[in-house]
Amino acid sequence: MLRKGGASDSIPALGLAGDMGFSGLQPLGGDSLRLRSSGHAMVLRVDPNNRLQLVDGRGTTSRVIAERGADVLVPIDSAWRAGANDATHVFTTRPLILGTVSLTPGMYTPWVQHTRRGTFLVLNRQTGQRGTLYDASQDVGRVEMQSAAAPGFVEELTHTVRALGPNRGVLK
């Protein structure tokens, strides 16, 4: 739970090395707080019950904005790496068709973009970059994704292709 004022002005945070620490919170007035943590000053908005409603990191290197929807925070209009740290790569030695997007043999980076119109898998030609360096001018195409609840808690992101028949599959 976030607090606006009161006895605490920090929240627990997990560091990149897996160590536990705390990030400071600074009241901005009204329903907003600033998260002070190693130069990533994100703005947080909470509801009257102190439930997080918005994370606005447009002023940070991650440039993320997320809003609460269906009881979860969803990043809106930001392209997200489909993995951790360095951008994930997809390599194919054969032509592939994903939805309406045709890929020639080569290497690509997959990104995920949530919009108010839906969620899309974005395939991009840029490779070798950090996972926060997305260049939309390198996009090959976008495929609308279908979302479903995971069968349980998932600790790591895994990409798999499930066969649907000869030369057909579904990316999960």
C-alpha cells in the first residue's frame, strides 16, 4: 500500500542484484507522489483507498506510462521488450508469416505494445540493442495479440511455438 503522508515515506523495492532496498516517496499534492529512486523519478497517482492507479515515467529513460485497468497496471502505448535487459531476438532460417507480417530469414526483435485498441506483437529489424532502445522506424510489422490468463504464477518469460499442423503454429 502506498501512503500519502503519514509515518512512512518509502516503499520496499527489489534491486537489480536481487537485494532488498527502499525507494523514497515525495508528496506532490492531491493524489500524486514522486518515486525517488536512482534518477528514475516517476509520478504515481493513487485513489482515495491508496491503490496505485497510474505510473508515469515519461520523464525517465524507460518512458513508461501505465494505468490501472481490470485490476492490473497496463503500460499504454509504450513498446516493451519481450524479455529482460538486452532486447530479445528471434532468428529464423526460413521465411515466416506471423498473422499478416511476413519475415524473411534473419534476426528480429519482438516488442509488445499495449494500446487502447488492443495489444500488439511488434517485429523490428534493429538488433543488438539494450531492451529500452526501441526504434519504431525499424518496425517490420505488427500482429494483434490475444490475451488470456496464465494458468498460474509465471516467474520467467518464455516464448514457445505450439504446432497447429504442417507449417502452422501459435506463438505462446
